Amino acid sequence: MTIQLLRNKLEQQKGAKTQLSTSLTTLQTELKEKGRSLRQHEQAKEVIREVGLKTQQQLQINISDITSLALEAVFPDPYELKVEFVQRRNKTECDLYFVREDNKIDPLTASGVGAVDVAAFALRIASWSMANPKTRNVIILDEPFKHLKGREENLKVLQMVKELSTQLNLQVIMVSDERIDREDTIEAADRLFEVSIRNGKSKIKVL
């Protein structure tokens, strides 16, 4: 091999070395950028996780407290509502159950439906109070306590509704059958309308 050919080959190898060196520098820069991006993503993921946990804890407190207080206001031996957030199928789900004497009770199958009515009402109030932005301060309900038995319990539930309405500046419009004396209902409500049907037409009377 001639000296010229050796020189040419040497120059080619120098060029290849320079190209490889440039590629290596580029790859190292990209690796650093990706490493920085990965750390930022991990930090963001941790922030999201922390915010999620705090949000869940706040929801647990608000929902549990409001509903448990509502149950306590109506029943002499009330259940306590507990809220648990669990992971299922890569999703966060919310479990609700009643507790009495450290025993978990399924609200829909193992408790009185009157308690479920009161809890369902309180959950609606809790959901409305936590909404941001809030909807209009009016809730319309159709016989929300239709399974609640007992004159004393029905009197207490009307007083609870009135108290919540006052404290939250929330107008509650609800249809109700007569489970207690009409005078008691008139006293608890700001306004009472009696609806009857005559000759196939609805008649409304303000009481």
C-alpha cells in the first residue's frame, strides 16, 4: 500500500472519529435532557399524588361529617357514615358504608331504608356545598324521606332540613306526603303548598 493511500485512509478514519465524537456529544446532551425531563415528570407525579391524597382526605372529612351529623340529628342510635377511597382496575373508587359499634354495614342491604334516605339527602347537600363553582342555591327533591318511619324522626328531619337551609343559604323545595301533623309541617317550612286534583285538574292552595 502506498503512502498516499495510507494518508487517505487515515483522513477517512479521522473524519469518522470526528463524526462519532459529534454524535456522542449529541447523544449525551439528549440523555441529560431526558434525564432532567424524567425527574420533572416524577416530581409532577408526586405532586399530583399528594394533591390527590389531600383531596380524598378532605372529601372523607366533609362527606363523613355532614352525613353523620344528619343521621345523628334524626336517630337516637345513629349510624356513622364512613368513606373509603380504593384502587380498582387502575381507577380510584369511593366506598360508602355505615358503622355502628365498629361493625361495617352495607347501607343498601343491612340498614333501615329511612337511614339511607337521610344519608342520601346529606350526601346531596355535601356534594353541593363542595362544588366549585357552586350551582344555584336551590335543590328540588321528590319525597326524599318517603321511607322514614316514626313521627319523632319525621319532625327531626324537617328541623334538620330547615337548619341546613338556613346555615347554607340553600333553598330546598321538596314534595312530601303527610307523615306528621300539618301544623308541624307549616311551622317547619317557610311556605307550604297543598296540591290536590279536582275534575282532572291540579289545584294549588297556599297554607
